[in-house]
Amino acid sequence: MKQDKRFKNEINRMSLQMPAISVNEGMARAAVAAFCAQLSPDATELADIKCAVSEAVTNCIVHAYKNRKGKFYITVSLFADRTVQIAVQDKGCGIPNVKAAMEPLYTTDAAGERSGMGFTVMENFMDRLHVTSRQGKGTLVLLSKRLGRSTEEE
Ligand SMILES: Nc1ncnc2c1ncn2[C@@H]1O[C@H](COP(=O)(O)OP(=O)(O)OP(=O)(O)O)[C@@H](O)[C@H]1O
Ligand SMILES: [Mg+2]
């Protein structure tokens, strides 16, 4: 079978799925950080990844499943060139206009508790952010970051 080109240099991968409830946000963030630790990211890189994952997972918890139960799904791939790729997915309501939703300060939160900065944070803390969404089907957030040279290799 022909190997998918994107994953040719993949060296490790983990997947997890959890109910989209707020108690699981910290667990997901910590699990991703623990998995990425094998590439020896520096403290800033690790903090950036944790922040981005936290925003993506919080969106699954807060926005994806309105008044119904659902799960979020995370896959983390590590590549030989020290790229970390994180997919955060839900099977919730979807986003009608992704481009608009990604604008800073855009929020559909009527209660005034949200600032509409989640996607902006993800964009700033990672190298790449790609969002695809289908109404009624769910949302996929792809985050990637290439880590600098490991100090452990010097
Ligand atoms: N997984 C998702 N499912 C459905 N809608 C989403 C999802 N993620 C984001 N959205 C929509 O995109 C909007 C913008 O998301 P973003 O994370 O930037 O801001 P926010 O969540 O409203 O506020 P903040 O992240 O600052 O608390 C949300 O208000 C929501 O309407
Ligand atoms: Mg958000």
C-alpha cells in the first residue's frame, strides 16, 4: 500500500477521545504536553502548545455541543523534522462561517463571558492553524508547530 506522503516522516502518534465536559480540558492539555515532551521542547514552546490545545478543546466543550452530550478527539503526530501536528475534532454543530469566526474578537457567546480570541491565540502560538467545519457535522482544527533544535542533542 502506498504510504500517505504527509506521514512519511512520522515518528510517533497518539490519539485520545474524551467527553466534551470542562473537567477534561486540563487532562487533554496535560496529555498532549506529556506526549510532546519526548521532543524536548523548550519551556516557551511547550507553553504555546498547551495554550493552543486548551483553546481548541475549550471550543469543543463550550460551542460544539449545545445542550447535548458529545466527545472531542485529539490526534498528535510527531515528525522527524521536529514538527508537532495536533488535530482537535468534534462532531458537533459546526461553524457556519469559518473565516468570520477566526477574526479577532468574533464570538457567538451572548452571555459576554467569551472574548472571541481563541482562534487568534491558536494562530499566534502555533506555526499553522487550519480549520475546516461542516454545519451539523462538526469541526476539525489542525495545529502545527516546528520545534527548534533540541538542547539535549548538543
Ligand atoms: N468547535 C466549535 N464548534 C462550533 N463553533 C465553534 C467551535 N470553535 C469555535 N466556534 C465558533 O467560533 C467562534 C470564535 O471562537 P474563538 O475561540 O475565537 O472565540 P470564543 O470561543 O467565542 O471566545 P474565547 O475563545 O476568547 O473564550 C465562537 O464564538 C463559536 O461561535
Ligand atoms: Mg474559544
